[in-house]
Amino acid sequence: MNILAWIIFGALAGWIASIIMKKNKQMGAIANIVVGIIGAFLGGAIMNFLGYEGITGFDLWSFLVAVIGAVVLLFIVGLIRR
């Protein structure tokens, strides 16, 4: 994927994860992008650990993996900030 696709993918995944974790009002666009991109890597690692495919491209499975990873990331950050 090119860099623009990663930014769009990360923004959408981070935004959905922030809505799921009820942190949407606290996060801006840049935070959503960063959380989404890091979440994609984290979600891919989690899926590979569990024996599934990680990020495969710009498709629905990869989007779900990225959202799962972003939710896990926001959860971990929330635990650390307490």
C-alpha cells in the first residue's frame, strides 16, 4: 500500500476504535491516524500469533484486524494512564 492508503486506512480504523472505546471526543484526526496505523501492526501481530492472517492489503479483513489492534492499543494505553 502506498502512504496515502495507509493514512486513510489508519484514520478510519483509529476513528472506529475510538468510537468503540468511547474516546472519540478526546482524540483528533492525527491521533486517530497514529492509533489506526499502530493498531494495524499490533492487530496483525495478534492475528499471526493466533494462527490467522494479519494485514493482507486494503480489504475488509485487514480493516477488521486494524480496528481490533487499535482497540487493544487504546485499552492498553488506558490501563497505563490510570
